[in-house]
Amino acid sequence: MAELVYRPVVGLARTLFKVWDLKIDCQGSENIPRSGGAVLVSNHISYLDFVFNGLAALPQKRLVRFMAKESVFRHRISGPLMRGMRHIPVDRKQGEAAYQHALDSLRSGEIVGVFPEATISQSFTLKSFKSGAARLAQEAGVPLIPMAVWGTQRLWTKGHPRNFKRSHIPVTIRVGEAVDAPRDQYAGAITRRLRERVQDLLDAAQRAYPGRPRGRDDTWWLPAHLGGTAPTPEQVREAEAR
């Protein structure tokens, strides 16, 4: 099927990255298979993560179909684009349909992108993973590809204004080796192993990240354990429980 929407959108994104003068450091794209199905799994710290996840697959000439909230598909601007790029709508009240859609895509040789934390991490640390990615990989007989992004939260994240200025922000992307998902293993065990791999990649991305806070008012994007002022996971949970 011709990609009448996806490829022009990719071209537009690349143009915007140049306009914003983003400093993108992507390593490990060779771990994404050139053919066949796979589940691409990433941490989630920004509304733009899927763009950079997809960017990492381009050197392998792959386009990723992301699972995203159904409401995004109903938006007057993003909706037609999401449908045109054949992303997968997720209605959390009717998750079985989205799961089957993703499974069919994997079986047809597509790469499906999943954020197993389900929502953006406001602490910018890795939250617990849901097991859906592992179950998809098991049932479709495809590998899990772990990856991590860092710096995207400085562009646009929950609770903070967008920064689409020419601000020279670095974005670091790390893609790891495939994680197998045998059918005879418990999905929870595979999920724990997968999360460990994503955590390792996130640590590596943070160590390699060249950006530093520009002052005392610019420490919000760093997690507390790295000396920043982002809320801790405990503080986020407390706020959500109120």
C-alpha cells in the first residue's frame, strides 16, 4: 500500500527539526529489523516521543504504526494524519479491538510502537510496564525492540508549555538489541526483562546527553535523582490520588 501520508509527514518533521535546530543523537537503529513484524517499546516522557521513535526506524527503511489514544484520532487536525499513517487507535474501554488490530499488523509484517507505561511519566523516570507489548510479541511470534528517548520532555510534555522555538535542544535516542518473547514463558517475566533493558538504555541516554540546565529555573526537566526539580514518582502518585 502506498504511503501517501506517512512519508510527507516524515519530511515535514525533518524540516521542523532543522528549523528548531535540534541536536539529535540516535544510536542502535541497526537493531530494528529491516523486514518482518516487531514490537517497538519505548519510555514515555513527551507528547512527541512517537515522532522520535519513528525517526529511529527510518535508517532501516521502516515505518512504525503506533498505538495511541482514540481521542487523538477524533481531533480535526491530528485525526486525518493518524488515520492516513495507519496508526492504531486505542479505546481503553474496548481494548480488545486495538489489541487485535495491532496483532493483525504484526502478523502482516508491520512494526508496532507501544508505550508500556501507558501515560507520560511526569517524574521522567521509568514507570511500571503493562504486559500488553509482551503478549502481542508472544502471540504474533515477533521480537520486542527496546528503546529510550531523552530530551524530548524539553520540547513538549504534560504540565509544561510547548517549546517549538529555535532552542538547539539535544535529543538522545538509544535502540537496544531484540528481546525474545517465547510463548512458553510468562508474559510478566518477559515484561520485567524488557523493562530492565529499557532502563539500561535510558541510563545510557542520560549519561550521553550533552544538555545541562540553563539556570535554576531550568531544572524542571531533570528527575530528582539526577539533581533536578521534577516531582518524584511518589509525589506524582500522591498528586494523582487527590
